[in-house]
Amino acid sequence: MNHLGVDGEGNLYWIDTKILTARKEFKLSWFQGTLASITAISALIAAIAAGVSAYTDWQSLSNEPMQKASASNQSKDKAK
């Protein structure tokens, strides 16, 4: 481990002279790309649905005390 170093630009060196690089490129077939796109779109739709569900739950919880107070005021008004 004493032979590894990093310069100011973030490049990794071995024994202060030889730069270490790792390049690995890949290409998806059209079928894999299509499946990856469908998966990404499905995940996006699920995230939006979860957000909407959480928002509606939060709204219904925050409105409950107001609705109960409003209902009790209406029943008091009817009793008069």
C-alpha cells in the first residue's frame, strides 16, 4: 500500500510514476436497452405514485382535526 498515491487531479499512481487507469466500455443490445428504459420508466411512475399517495395521506391527516371541530360546531349550532 505504500506504493499507491493520488495526485492533485485525483489520478491514481503506482510507485509515483505509473498512472493506473481502468477503462471498460460496454454497449447494450437494443433489447437490453429497451428493457432498461421500461424499468426506469416504471420506477419513475412508482416513485411519483408513492409521492402522491404520501401527500394525500398527509393532507387527510392534517385536515382531520379541522373536520372534527367543524362537525362539533355544526352539532352545537343545531342544538341551539
